[in-house]
Amino acid sequence: MALAEAGARGRLLRWPRVVLFGDSITEYSFQENGWGAYLAERLVRKCDVVNRGISGYNTRWAKLILPRLITESTSADSIVAVTIFFGANDSALKELNPKQHVPLEEYAANLKSMVQYLKSVDITADRIILITPPPLQESAWEKACLAKGEKLNRCNATTGQYAQACVQVARECGTDVLDLWTLMQKNQDFSSYLSDGLHLSTKGNSFLAAQLWSRLENKLSALPSLLPYWRDVDHTNPEASLL
């Protein structure tokens, strides 16, 4: 059978998608032992896990590009979950990092705007998970800043205010939320979760992956595997199994 004919006979295979939208902590999530890679491994042959992390971005910029990433024609049928994971840059101190800083009230409004946009393209609240920024380990991040010739430009207490705002937006919008800032600090030495005081270490990636999977597993693990297991393919008539 010619490939063109086989393609005409078979339905187009579309993998459902999990979209990870965020800043560098999301962009780096497909590195070795990353939390995004963990999800992709768990969902192989069930979902495509799509990394839309953009290093350095804040919610002011993110809300502008979200409609260019997810449109009505691509969303409702194919997207089974979206994570929105911003705040680590928004919460930068205005006087020391004015380019990335977003005021707290605007941050909350931007998150709400993104959730409302997703709902407008038929991604229901139960498919949206907000993730707060992780806690900031100030001494380690200060070292990273000093190495670049900069001063410490974030503080954990301020990051916590943004985390609380994220939790409140999720409550108001009816979405799930993963309060990473609070959960990580239940371990008094939360520095082990961070590689440089801001970004996740291997342990931090594992922690986030486990927390996120506990929220996604019930929704996504029941999705069928696409295409039959190889032992179930009729080798005498593969078209019957595969088209």
C-alpha cells in the first residue's frame, strides 16, 4: 500500500497536549532530571508535553504572548492541562530590577487575565493549574548576583507576597494551584531544592514533579495509549491494527 493511500485511510493521529507556560524554571524543565521531562516520561504515548517556558519573562509580557501560543482552534479538543508558572521575575525588587519587576496588584490581574483568556477559548478551569514561585534562598542568589556585578535583587518575603496573590487568584478563578513557596518551606532547609537560590536543583525538580503529578495523575493517567502495543499488532495484516 502506498504511503499516501495509507494516510488517506487512517485518521490523523493527534496527541493530546499538556502545555507548560512559564519563565526560566519552566524553560529549564526539560533538562536532565527536570520536572517537565518527568511529566513527559509519565505521559509518553498519551500526551505531548509542550514546553513554553521563556526565560526572564514576567506576567506583563506573558499575557501578551499567550494568545499567540494557544488559540481557539487549537485548544479545547487537544489541550488537557495548562500550567501557568510565573512570579519569580515579577517579584524582583523594583529599585534593583525595574525591567522584570511587576507590581503585586498587576501581577494578580495579569494571572487572572490569562486564566480568563484560557476559559474564553474553552479550556475549562479544571484543566488549569497555577504554580506559585518557589521560595528564594537569599544568600545563594546574592552570590549569583554578585558574580554578575549586581546586587541582591530579590527577597524571599516579597516572593511570598506574590505566591499568596497567585493562590488567591486561583481561588477566585476556580483553578487548581500548587503553592510551591509554602510547600518547599515546610522543609526548614529549603535551600536544597534550589541550585542557585532561585532556580530548581535536581531535588527541587523532583519535588515539583511529584507535587504536580499528584494533581495530574487522576486526570491524565486514564487517557488511552495511542496506537496498540506492538504485541497486539496483527503482523499478518498490520493495516487492520494501525489504520
